[in-house]
Amino acid sequence: MIKAVEITGVENIYKNKYDNDLKYLYSLNKVNIFIGENNSGKSRLLRYLITSDKVVNISGPFSDEETKSFKKSKSNFLVSINKYNNISEKKIILPQNVIELDDANFYCEASDYINSLKINSSNILNPNVKEQYKSIKLYLDEMHNYIVKEKNFHINETLKSLDIIYIPILRGIELFNNYYELTHEKELDTIQMTASQRNAIEEYKLNSKHVYLNKVSKAYNINTKIIFTAEDLFDDIKDKLLGEEKDRKFVKDFENFISKEFYNDEGFTIIPQLKKGYLNIKIGNGEERALHELGDGIKQLITIFYKMYDKKNNSTIFFIEEPELNLHPGYQRLFINILQNCKEFKDQQFFITTHSNHIIDCCLDYTNTSIYKFINSNKKNNSFKVVNTSSKDIEVLELLGVKNTSVFISNCTIWVEGISDKILISKYLEVYLKGKSTVQYKEDINYAFIEYGGNNITHWAFIDNKDISTINASGISNRCYIILDNDNDSPTKVKRKRNLKKAFKDKYYELKVREIENTISRKVLEKTLFPNGNIKYSKLYEGQAYATKEVYMGSFIDKHYELSRKYGSKSTGTIINKLEFSKKIAENIKNTDDLTIPIKNMCEKLYKFIEESNYRKEKWYNKIKI
């Protein structure tokens, strides 16, 4: 997994958050998202990365001695710069994230930070300040030598030499029935067609893969062999079906994968039309249809996932432009979930450009995702600022220029108090639904979550209310289910709960425990706290002793486990960083064995609610038509 890339060949075009030339793109993760307005430089940098000269990968393995040396040098840097902070002539504030970063990311961030100071020792008058500054610069030089020269973790190879695939925006499959021979450069005059058909063919030819072969690939020096579009599908699948047994098995396995993930195991079959030169698709017991006649969404997914599946269990880097094109918001979520959760793709890394808030929203549920904002900082000289963001801030959505509208197009809504409730209940429900033998329901299609923010529930009207200051919840969805914590018995909240229960009736569920964090199974909790399996207790307890109305989860963890960090707030006793905590918990929930009995009971109620809201007696409701 690449941790950082040294940027070359784009000097004076891209700037970092300090407004200096972008030298490194660091804090890379399994999934890396590029967002920004049109013409903000996203695609340009994506293509530059494909041909990048250097990869920074300081992931080890380090020996014990080397690990100590690295930590010592890092500590020396922090001590040195903190001394510099105390000198009145020039105060330097060390960014908190520098302290928290490791390996390649630490070096890149520290280097960027020092360069951002825009000072040098020659213009520092105070000898003490000069000495401190020299020591900081010296440290960085020493660290660079250690990493690059002694350990050779700064790999001097191009990304081109690695296994990479580039899936561009134009990845269409608009072949037109019996006119496939046109792609073999036959004369238009030899084929009988209408004027509109002729115009369609010409437009298709202009917007085909040749654009990338002849223009983009040359402009960015991209090897055409790594470019994959739907035009490659026919020949590739045909060759495999006519090839060896392992190739035929691959096609069958891919069909099963698509059937399972998108068609509830009803069946998915690819049939090459050898004479016509295109693919037919058969879904379940339905009739065969040409792939180019299906919805644009399924064509997108087949194109992208085919190549990913072709590289399954391989350490492949994918560069994908705007995967959300023609995709329903629910299937954008499904796309990201598959990237993150499918074992076949666990060794793959992704760089994705997008304009979709739904993709961003889904990515924020995972800890192994990095999001980079692209801002056109200077339109005169065509320069762009690239800023890494890891927080769910309003700037991200404002930059996209859209609002989260998935709740308007899902069939029902589940109302929860906050983000941690949403993350955990969503995960609970996901694994519970997978454990059902019936049809699988999908988030943002069959159901969606709304975070009402605790006391903000008072701003929503769920029953007839003449108060114009409230928001009519039925305007968002007329099928609502609400879940509440049990952390406050104040008269005001008791009255509010009574009114909500009256409004929701059997679509009302109140947790029996204090907060959603108290519902976590002991097995999952301890796996999260001690990922190495070496559990250390400061005070042993029996069962799930924290599953009560009275216990504050953060304080409970601090009291019963021997940990290097504190989880509980000093003032309230609740989990300090609920977002981070709930994400890590969710990653360790794999199946229904990880759910407690009360949570299974809650999920069963939610399942019945979703089933009723999606017209259980009809079969068409869950058919994917994208």
C-alpha cells in the first residue's frame, strides 16, 4: 500500500495547504478521494500520479533497533521545534497532526511544515534562534538521509512500473446493434442506416477510447495498456470463454459476483455475440438483452468491477474518474462498500475523482479513507491548492455544491440521534440483513438514515402541528422509524418521548441502555481495544456489565481495561471521540455473532419496517435498474 507520493513535473501548478509548491501527496489510504469544482485540477493530478517518478513508502519492516532510532529522531525533532516555539523572536506552532503521523506521512508533513516557515538562518539575528532553526533543518536532512539512503524506503521507481489500471470518464459501451463493423474502419456507405443512426455512430467514434489513446495518453505519457474502458470487455470476455478452463472459471466467478452483489443471487450471465461483436446479458429468468441496451448505471459497474475482479487478490492501484456517473445514490454507496469490504479487493488501492456527496458521505464511515479538496486558488496563473481533510465538515459538501438528498429517494427513513448512532445501527442492520435468507435491502435505496441531533428533534413535526417553526417530517418521508437513547430522564425529555411514541406508535424504539455505545458486544469491544488480542484488565467484570441505563461507557472502559489512552470524558464519562470510536467498532462487526440479543431484536423490528415499506408482496421493488 503506497503511503505517499512525491509530486514531480507540476511545479508552480499545485500548492499545499501552506501555499508552497506541492512536493508530496501524503496520508494516502486504501481509498483516496479527490473532490473539487470543475476545472480544479483533480483529473490532471490523478493522471500525473500515474506517471509519478517516486513513491515514498516507509512502512518497514524495521528492526527493533531501527524502530527505536526512528522514534528517537522523531522525538528529537519535536523537542527541537518546541524549543523553537519558546523563543519570542519567531514563534512556530507545531500542527497537531504532525505529532500523530507516522512513517512516510510524518516525514512529508514535517518537511512541508518547515518549508512553509519561509525563513532561513541567514536572516535570523538572534543567535539562539538561528541555532534552533539550524537544528530543525539539520534533523530533516538527517531523517531524509536515513530514509532515502540508508534504508532505501524512498523507492526510486515510477508508478508505471507497478500494477496499475486507469479507468477514465469516457468508458462507454454504446455499440449499435449490427453496426459493430464500423469500429473496424469499414466505409459508412457500405451499410444501410438512417441519418440519425449515422450521426450517433459518428458521435460515438468521436467520444470513444481513441480520445484517451491519441490525446490524454500522449499528453500525460500514460501507457495505453493500462487504460481500460468498456470497449475492451467484448474481446477480453470472448477470449476467456474460448480459452483455458481457468479463464472460463474466471468469467463464471465474475458472473456470480455480480449476481450476489447486485441481483440477490438471482443469476447473471454474459453471452458474447460473436458475429455481432457485442455482449448479451441475461438476469435471472429474464430475456437476453444487449449490454449496450441496459441502463447506463449497470454498464458503469460492470466495466469497473470487471477489471477489479480481474485483478482480485493482487496489489493493484486503480485510478478511476467519476464512478458515480449514471449511478443511483444507493449504488454509489454500494460501490464504496464493495471497495472497502470485499475480501477479493483487500490488497487493492484506489484513487478516485468525484463530484458526489453520496460517495463522500459513505467514505466518511471508514477510517482507511483520505479525502483531498482541490481549490482553484489562482485562476490567472492556473494554480490549484490541494488540502487533505479527514473531518466531516460543511466545507466538503459546500465544495460539491450539493446537499445530501438520498433520504428523498429511499423508500423509508430511520431516525437516529447522532453520527455514532447512525454508524453503529447502520452496521448492525447491514450484518443482520445479510444473515436473512430473504432478499437483501440496501441503504439509501430501500432505506436511509436521518440524524436528528438529540434535542433538535423538537424542530421536527411528526404529528399535526400548526407551529410554522417546525419542519414537516412527512415532507422528507412518509415512512419513518425513530430510535432514541435512554440517557436523560428530565421532565422535558420524558414529555417529548411520550409525544414521539404517540406519533410513531409501533415505529418507536427506545434503547434499554444509556447510549448506542452501550449496545456493543463484549467480543467486539475487546477486539477493538486490543487488536493484537492481548487483553489487559485493570478490573475484571462479568458479561456485558455496561449494558445498562446507568453506566457511562467511556468511564467503564477506563476503569476496567489497562490502556495507554483515556476513552472517557472527565466531565461526563461518555466516549471522548465518538466518531472515531464508532468507526473502529463498526469495522470489527463482521456477522450476526457479533450482535447482542437486544440488538438482534431491534434489527428484526427494523427489518419488518423496511420490508413493509418496500412492498414485501411485490418482487419488482428490489430489482436493480440503474
